[in-house]
Amino acid sequence: MKEVKHWTEKEKYRQCNKEAIITLIVFTGYAIWWYITGFGLWESGNDTWVFGLPLWFVLSSIVGWLLCIAAVWIVVKVFFKDFDLGEEADVKSVESKNVKGD
């Protein structure tokens, strides 16, 4: 069984901020990819077709979506940590007060 690390409140907030920043970076990267491949190739007059669809559409909507899924999977596996957002110390102290008060 995996041992659970007890996080301080500061460590929890730091991790949450780190995860939020990484998520924004992935989203921004996808938005830039979508804009460049969608509008950039379309405006350049590229007349290449893939599976009956224009290349700009395939790259921006299909390939971009698949790349974003892969990026999110990697980010979750590498950077995200599983921890409880609740305050265990406060809950335990309240429980011990209730037991002593009975």
C-alpha cells in the first residue's frame, strides 16, 4: 500500500498553483497551435487535402486535439499530485474534543 504524504497547507497551495499554471501553459499552447494551423494554413491558400478534409482543419482540429490529450495525460502523470484538500489536523482536533467532552 502506498504511504500517504502529509502536506502542510502551504505545500498544498503551492502544488495547486503549480498545477493551475501548468494547465494554463498547456491550454495556451493548444490555442496557439489551433490558431496557427487553422488560420495560418487557411490564409496561406494551402490546397492540400487529407481524408477529404483540408489540411488546415485536420491539423488544427483533429491533430491538435490529439496532441492536447497527450499533453494533458503527460502533465497529470508527471506534475499532478494526489492529496487531500481538507484539513486533517483540524478535523482530528475537533474529534478529540468531542470524545473528551462526552
